[in-house]
Amino acid sequence: MNRNLYRQVSNGLARVFVYGTALAALIPLGLVLAYTVSKGLPSVENVDFFINSFRPIGIPGGGVAHALAGTVIMVGLASLLAVPVGILSGVYLVEYGRGRWGDLIRLASDVLVGAPSIAIGLFAYALLVAPFHHFSGISAAVALAVLMLPVVIRTTEGAIELIPGSLREAGLALGLARWRVALQLIVPAAAPGIVTGALLAVARAAGETAPLLFTAFGNQILNLDPSKPMAALPLLVFNYARQPYPQAQQQAWGAALVLVVLVLITNLTSRFVFRRQIALASKL
């Protein structure tokens, strides 16, 4: 009887501890979201905030259309560069990466995941900006692609490893080549998990500021040409928040709210897709 009572008490204390730590982890996120919403909501309530670009201080109607378009273009280009390479690299690690090269790729991916984003920005600056003496959205996209690549590689590898080996064995038993089994059977089955990794990488790239300071540089007008300097939401927040004018600071809070909402939606979508991946893997 005493043993059962001890187990119940210890189980109750463990639950209280787990729920308490989970709540402690949610408190900072809740405070950041609440404060950002309270400060940025007055700006986003106006439609002009989304369809107008820069306005000089003192002239109302300024918006973030140029920064929003720049973010979409640069992150889109970075995704085109990083996602295909990351997926193929993840497939290689699972199917063929059992030797030294596979270990080297995993090590490089782990190091890049933890690398400071400002170091990646300096790398892109030295590679694409300084030699040509020209800032551009393309150089920013390359820097963001380097940040996205290890995330896509490792999540793709993890998603493919969730697929049961029986599916691979069935394809090989039918006489298919190993690369065809990987690309035509394994990758489609792991598609939800791969999409999850790509969305997580997009969310990380969308919120980065340091690489853009050395590459995109920023632009006060709406520019859709990635070969020229481009604006971005993180750059706008960084530049406007430092100004002493309340109008600029208010626009910075509005841009921060838009950026937080975009990242939040991307992360929620990735979690939904990942749950589908788990459900699909359990059925196979």
C-alpha cells in the first residue's frame, strides 16, 4: 500500500514538474507575441501599410510593400537553390552515405546549422559582393540558401529514415535500380516530412537579418529585380527601429508583426505536414 502511494505521489510530482517547465517555456513566447501584437497592430490595421512603400518622415501612408516583396523574392530564390540540393543530399545520406563521405556531409551539416548567420553573411559578401562591388538580392539569396541547406539535408534524412525498409525491399525485389527505388518510391512516401524540413528552412531564412546587411543592403523603393539591392522585412525592422522618429518605430513594429505572423504560419504548416508524415509511416 505504501509502495502504491509512493508511486502515485512521485507520478503526480513528475507531472507537475513537466507541466511547469512546459509553461515556463511558453511564457517568453507568449510575452513576445503579446508585446509585438500590441505594438504592431495599429500599423497592420491599415491596408495602405501592405500596398505602399517608403514615405519620408512626416508624410503619412508609409508601408512595407517593398520589404514584403523583397523577402518573398529572396527567400524564394534561396529555396530554389537549397531545397533540391538538400533533398538529394538527404537521399544520398540514407541510401549511400554509410562511409566517410556520408559522415563528412553530416558533420558539415551539423556545423552549418550552428554557424552564426553573420559569418554566412560575410562569406556571401566576400564571394559575391566585394569582387563585383555591387549589392544584390541574388547574393542575399545565396547566403540564405547556405543557411537553409543543412536544415533541409538533416530533415530529409530523418524523414526518409522513418519509411519502413520493407518498401525499399519490395522495390528492389521488382528489379528496380536502387536510385529509382529511392526517387520513385522512398521520396514520395517521405514527401510530407521533406516538405516539413523545407518549410522549417524557409521560416529560418525569412527571419534572418545579419546576412542581408552584407548582401541585399536594403532599398527604399519597390524593386523586383534581384540583381539590384532589395529591401526585406528584417532589414526594415532593423533600420526603422533605430530611428528616433515615432512614425518609423511604429512601422518597424508593424513589419515585425507581419514577419512573426509569417514565420508562425510557416511553422504551424510544417507541424501539420509532419503529423501527416507520422501517420503515413505508421500505416506502411
